[in-house]
Amino acid sequence: MLRASLLRARPALRPIAPAVRPQWRVAQRFYADDKKLSETVIPNPAPSVTPSNPSPAGTNAIPSSDVPRTPPTPQTTGRSAAVDQPATTPPTGPGTASVAPDPKAAPKPKKRRFRRFLFYMTLLSALGYAGGVWYSLVSDNFHDFFTEYIPFGEDAVGYFEEREFRKRFPGRAGQPRLHPQVRGENKVTIPGKHGLTSRVAEGGDFASKGPHVSAVADNTPAKSPTTSAQPKVSSQPSAKAAPKVPEPQKAEPKVEPKKETPAPATPTNATSHLDHLAVPAAGEPVVQDVVKIVNDIITAINADPSHGGKYTSALDKAKSELGKVVSDINMLKDNLNKSAEEKVRSVHTEFDTAAKELVRRLENEMQNQETHWKEEYENERERLSSSYREKLQAELDAAKKVYEQRLKNELLEQSIKLQKSFASSVRERVEAERDGRLGKLNELSSSVHELEKLTSEWNTVVDANLKTQHLVVAVEAVRSALDNQVIPKPFITELAALKEIANDDPVVSAAIASINPAAYQRGIPNAAQLIDRFRRVASEVRKASLLPEDAGVASHLASLAMSKVLFKKSGLAVGGDVEAVLARTEILLEEGDLDGAAREMNGLQGWAKVLSKDWLGECRRVLEVRQALDVIATEARLQSLLVD
Amino acid sequence: MADNSSNPVAPIPKTTRPMSEALLNEKWDRCLSSMLIRSGLGLSFGIVFSVLLFKRRAWPAMVGLGFGAGRAWEECDNSFKRAAAPSKDGLRVIRP
């Protein structure tokens, strides 16, 4: 089992295996063919004709057949043993099969019991076999035992294993069925199975241990221990069809017991004892059977005390003929064997050559494949190496580039740093240098600035002075224009100039606004004109000075008349009457006190006031203008004072 | 300057309103003229009446003169009295 698995796992051996397998199979087939041949050959003459055909052809066929039927009764044990063997032998050997029919005919009365026994035995053995096969599939130990010691157990187990294997791996249908025997085990199994050399030893073992070893043999000792030798003989030639060496060995033991058995009989029968047939090379089962029959006959004759040497001549003749036949058969067999061997050898050689051819082809193929693979491998290796070299080159280039770039960058950085440090140091030096001279320069510039400021201040002062000067000039111009006029003239232009010069001074503008528009539109009279007009007004006022309240024509006439006769007052007259007021006003006017004069005139009542109304209005206008001009002049003076 | 001075010269005498000191004189002129006209008218009406109705008698003419003169007097007196009230002329009137 383990070997089989190992073999399965070895795939290298598989291609070779088929080459070897046929060789083994041939051997097996040869054996199988032989077995079948023997089986087929024997059944045809099966019951008793076959033995009679070869050997007692010349002798009486009928008596020989009749005779054994009667005597076998006492030899039931031997027959039964011979009978028992076939029950087990059918799978194993053909030799017993031929023997079997003979005894079967004898124990016909016990047929039923025996048949039942046979049936049970076959059933049991079949069951046991099936169980063995099943258990060997289960247990490894039992598998080893079963395949080694049970005939065909290996085949059966191998067949089931193969089936299982196929079921498990349906793809490998072409696998050999009996691989465990076929593969590597060849060296071991062939001798074991073939039995050319090793069977000799086993035969010896069988001879000594008899019942122990083979399962086939187990049955025989149970039924007939005495005839155990015979079944073995039969079984062994059946197992191995064409062994040359074991045959004589096996034949001898067979012959010897047969000789021994009559030996005790001889003392009883004195001279007429017939010798048993002793065929030197009675390996052939047919010959054996014949010899056995003849021996039986001889024993029967020997047993019969009354034969009296009647059949000695005939028996001797038969013996000699039988020996001849046996020798013929042996010769034929030898020839057959030789031819078979030759055939086998030729086939061997053929297969060897075929195998060698196959192996050579395989080797060639393998070599070709190997060279192919080597070439491929070389190509691949070269390709890989070239690609790797290229890659390496590229990597190196890239690394070099990167490194160079980095170096450049570092250089640049260093240069930048140096430049920066240089610039900073230079700046520091320059700053240090500059601080000395720049300080002085700063001082100079500050002093210049101060000077500029001073000049600008003085400029403003000068400007203000100029302004005030202009204002004063303008005021003076207006005054002079008012004073020097012959007749009242409008002085709008002068006032406008004054306003411009004043540059919208609030005080100046307010003063100008206080002047009655009529004043500068029509102009104002100067002092002389005012006095002149006052004199005219005074004469009229004097005419109406005596008028009462709500005076009519008569009173007016009276006042007009009476005023002509009134005394004129002069100087600062005392009193509230019209004449005194007029005198005071005239004095004040002459003194230049226009304001006082106006106040005096304003105190008049009635017609006098009505008549002096216009003059009074004029006086007021003049006074307003004078006041405004005075205010402007003082403002100009104040500004000129404020500048400093 | 000459133009400026010459231009305003004209408007000053152009004032339509009479000067305040000439106010009384003007009233007197009107009174006299009206008296003359009305007394002349009355006289003439009386003469016509005397001629047409009173057969050239003197008194209807005198009555007519008297009516005319009386009418003129009355008018003159009224004008004097009315003018005596203080006029608002020359004073600035500030309206609320």
C-alpha cells in the first residue's frame, strides 16, 4: 500500500512503466495461458478418459476404469483428500482439477453432505476473501499480510485500489491496473511470483512446514494429513506451469512415498510382487495421473494374492511403454519449453530493445528538452540581465542627476547665503560709517527745516500785515471818497473792494451789512452839505414853530406871520422850544458833533419834526456809514496787532 | 470814476416825493390856488344867477363868491390838519 502510494507519487517512472509492464504481463500471461491450457485440456477427457488416452492406450481401457471404481472405497481418505483439494484449488491449480473428477465419482453416496460442505466452503472462502479484500483496503497491516500470503489477494486488492483511485482521479484512466506489481517492485515481485529460483526454497519450506504456509494447504491437512504431500505437488505445478527444476524434486518425494507404501506390502507378498512404476521425470500431471493409475493397478494386483504373476509381463510392457511415453512427453515438453523459452527470450530481447529504444527516445527527448530549456533559460537570463542592467543604468543616471542637482542646489544655497552675509556685513559697515556723517547731516537738515519753518512763519506774518495794510488802505480810500465829494455820490465800488480785501472777515461783513443800502446806492452828503441843508430846514421849521396841535389854516397863517417877528436865539440856548433847539443844533453842527445835532433835532415835536424828518434821516445814514468805517478800521488795527 | 459819479447824480434830484422842509409851502400853494379857483367859480355862478334871476343885483354875486371862498378854506384847513399827523416817512419799518 505504501509502496503503491509512493509509486503513484513518482511521476518520472510512469512513462517508463508501460515499457516494462508488458514484459511482466507476458510472463504472467504465459502462466495464465498455461493454466488455462491445462484446465481446458483436462476437462475434455475429464472423468477418466484422459488418463486412459495417453497411457493405457495399449492396455485395457475398460478394466482399468472399472478397477479403480471398486477399490477406491477403502481409500476414501486419500480420495477425499484429493476431492477436498479441488474445492480450494479451482482458483489455484489445474492439476487437482483433473484429479477431482475421479474421486467425485467415488463419493457419490455422500454427495449431498459433501456438496453442502463444498457449497459452504466456497461461500465461506468467498466471504473471507471479500472480507480480506475489504479489510485490507481499510488496514495497512492487514493489507501487507493479505497481499503477501493470500494468492491473488494482491491482484484483488490492487484492482479495488485501482478502482478507487480511478474514481477519485477520473482523468488518469490510462493508468496501469496492477501498478504495484508492475513498477519498481519488478525485481522483487517477479522472482516471488515467477518462482524460478525462490520457489525452490519455498518448496523446501512447504515440504517441511506443510500446513503452515499456504492457505490452500490449510484445507488439506484438516481433511487428510497423509496425502498432504500430494496436494502440494499438485498445487505447486499448477501454480508454476513450467518449472524444470522443481519437478524432479517434487517427483521424487511423490515417488518415494509410493514406493514406501508398497514396501510394507512386499514382505507379505514374496516374489510375485510387482514393482511400482517409477518414472524418472513424472513432473507432468497427466503422466503423474497415469503413473498413479498404473501404480494403483499394480497395487491392486499386488494386493490380490491370486494374481500369481499373470499380469507381470503385460504390466512390464505397459511400464516400459509408459516410460517411453513419459520420455516422449518429457521430450515434447522440453522442446516446447525450449521453444517457449526461446520465444520468451526473443520477446524479452524485443521488449528490451523496445524499452531501450523508448528509454533512448525519452533520453533524447529529455536532452532536447533540456537543451531547449537551457537555451531558453540562457535567453531569459540574458534578457533579464540586460533589462536589469538597463534599469540599473537608468537608476544610476537618475541618482547621479539627483545628486548633481542636489549639489548644485547646495552650492546655490551656499552662494546665496554668502551673498546675504556679505550684503549684511556691508550694510553694517556702511551703517556704521554713515552713522557718523549722517548724524551731522541730520542736524543740518533739521536746522534747515527750522529755518524754513521760521521763514514760513514770518511769511505768514508779512502776509497778514499786508492784508491789514490793504484793509486800512481801503478804509482810508472810502473815507477820503466820502469826504472829498462835491455832491453825494454812491460808493458801492469802494465798499466792494473793501469787502474783497477783508477776505470775508465776519466783522467787516457785519459792519458793511449794517449800512443802509440807500446810503451806498445814493451816496451820503459830507459835513458841509449837511450844514447847508440844515440852514434851509431851520428856516422852515421856524415858520411852523408856533403852530398848535391840529392847526388849521388860520393858525398856520398866524404862525407864519408871527415867526417873522420872533427873536432869533444863538449859541447854546437853554429851553425846550423850537428856537432854542435849532440854535443848539446849529452850534453842535458847527462843532462837528453830528451825533449830538441829530439827537437835538430828534427832540422836536409836531410840524417841526415833520419838516426836519428828511434831514434827520440823512444824518442817521451818515452816522451809520461813519460807524461802520470806524469798526472796519479798528478791526484792521486789531488784526495787525494780533499778527504778532 | 467820473461815470460812476455822474450816473448817480441824476437820480438824486429825480425824487418824486417833495422834500420834508418844502411840505408846508406846497400846502400853502395849493390852498391859495384852490381858493382862487373856487371863489372865482362862486363869483361867476353868483353873477349868472343875479343876471338871470335877480335882475342884476349885487348880492347873488357876492354869495357865490362867499360859497367858493368858504369851500376853498374848508379844504385847505382839512389838508393842514391831516398833514399834522407824524408821517412814517424816513423810518425803517420792520415787518413781523
